[in-house]
Amino acid sequence: MEAERGDRSSFEAYVRARSMTLSRIAYLLTGDHHLAEDLVQQTFLRVAGRWQRIAAEGDPDPYVRKVLYHEHISRWRRARRAARVAAEDIDRSVPDTADQVAIAVAVQRALAQLGARQRAALVLRYFEDLTEAQAAEILGCRIGTVKSQVRDGLARLRVLAPELAELMEVTP
């Protein structure tokens, strides 16, 4: 009983500490605040029942992120479509014309047009700044798959958002 309370408080502390970071990642993956919240909630639900084992293995972040990405890809497969952000909604909801906002909107639009695997690979590599090996482990695929998803995703972004070419001068 005492260990169960300790696990619960450990899990609650983890949720408080990591919710914002996981929410940002989920938002980049889904392009929608509500879907991102649902994705993070579902991830925490899946992890909660195994928390004692996960926490005993050390740093739970890699495992939780892996669950987050797998849950995102599973949702995409079930729905057979990636979440799309309507260009009109973005234009109306972001009246600010500052350069940073314009870049953020362009990146959002472009990411929303990519498939779930390409989007996940790009977010892992460039937003989370993970290595190809770390991204492959989280996505449950080979390093070569991550490389090709990043390469193809960047190529597609160059076509979808040529205005972002300066930002994408980085080689994958």
C-alpha cells in the first residue's frame, strides 16, 4: 500500500514536470491544441498502469516519448488521415504580422501537410534535437527509415513552403 502511494506521487510529480514539454511536442505532431491534449492524456493513461516498472528502469522520458509517438501514429493509422489545419483558420487566428509569427505559421501549415511518420521524424530530429539513432528507437524503426523520412519530409517541405528555404539549409 505504501509503495503504491509512492508510485502515485512519483507519477503525479512526473506529469506536473513534463506535461508542458509533451504538450508542445504533441501540438507539433497534431497541429491542433485539442488533439494534442488528448494525445498527451492518452499517453499518460497508457503509462500510468506501468509506472512502477518504468520508473524503476531509470529515466522515464524515453519510454514516455516513445508511447506518445506510437500513440500518435496509431491514431493516424486508425483514422487513415493526418490532422489538417485549415489555412483560413490560421490566418484568422494569428493577426500578428511579426516575422517570427509568420515563420511559425508557415512551419505549422507545412508540417500539417506531411504524413505522420515524416512529421514525427522531423519533430524528433529538429525540435527535440535527437540523433537519428534516438529517433529510430522512439519510432520503433531502423536508422535508415528515419533518414529517409527526414530526407523526404524536408524535400516535401521545400515544395510546400519555399519561403522557409533559408531555415532548411541544414542537411539532415
